[in-house]
Amino acid sequence: MDPRRLTHVELLHRPGERALAQRLFELLGCRPVDRGGHFFSVMVDPAVTDWRSNILYASEATPEQCRFEDALTAALDTPGPLGDSARAYLDHFRSRPQYSAHFGLRCATLGELEAIVARISEASETDPELAGRIEVRRIFRPEDPDAATDTMVQAFLHTDVVATGLLCLGQHIELQWHVPQ
């Protein structure tokens, strides 16, 4: 019997942004596999094709979600209790990503993590489709005061290209490299 594993994480992308979402996963060092249909698959380890575990899926957000997010975004931009609390939450969300909902990808080497961070940073500045839509939020090294642990380097990325929930709030993705013990 196979050991207990995480099978998958399902992410959403906006209508018409399937190819952009695939590019994002390529920047993260993953391998998108699009066999058509409702969703595409993302191999977390590009050298391994395991359709049963360690995989991400991405599908188009439903029209109902898109309408809800449009209404929510309009409400969040309005002064008042909802807009004011949203701005406070988003300020915290942006400055302290380690305290937000996120998922993590483990990198085999520090060099791999740094290469992904460099690709994301470059794309955020030079890619017209990704500029303003993806960024490196924070990097924590073991010696940093806000580091969660002294056993790994953590890089938090933010994007609104894909999300496990609301696209209008975006998604944090954590890259981890574990210090050899």
C-alpha cells in the first residue's frame, strides 16, 4: 500500500489565462502538462510524472466566482468597514506573507531556489503579461529576525495569476530550501 500523501492542490486562473498560468508554473521550475479538458496538470518535480500525488491542477474560475470577485473588489475599494478592514488585512498580507494561507514547494538546492527567485523577479519587471501580477514578497534566511526557523531558507512569492481561493486576493507560494543537517 502506498504511504499517505498529499494528492494534489487545485488552483484557479482567470478566463483566458490558461497559457499564462502555465508560464507561471514553468518559472517556478514545475512542468505543466496540458491534455485538454477542464484543467491542466502541473508536475511539481518536472522529472516525475505521477498523476496520483505531488501534483498541482489548475482550472478556469467559474463565471459565478468571477462575478463574485468583481463585486467584492468593488466593495473592497469603497471606504467603510469592509474596505477599511480589507486594506488593513491586505497590508498585513503583503508585509507578513508567512502568516497568510499559502502552499510551499521544496527546492533541492539553495541555487535552485535563488534561480527561481531571479526568474520571478525578472518576469515581474520585464514580462508585459506578468509585470504587476507576480512578485517576490519576502525572503527569510535562518539568521533573519523574522525567520520561522533556522533550518531553512524561505522565499514568499505573490501572484494573482493563480490562486487556491479568491484570485482578487492572490496567492502566496513559498519556496523552501532546507539547510543540510
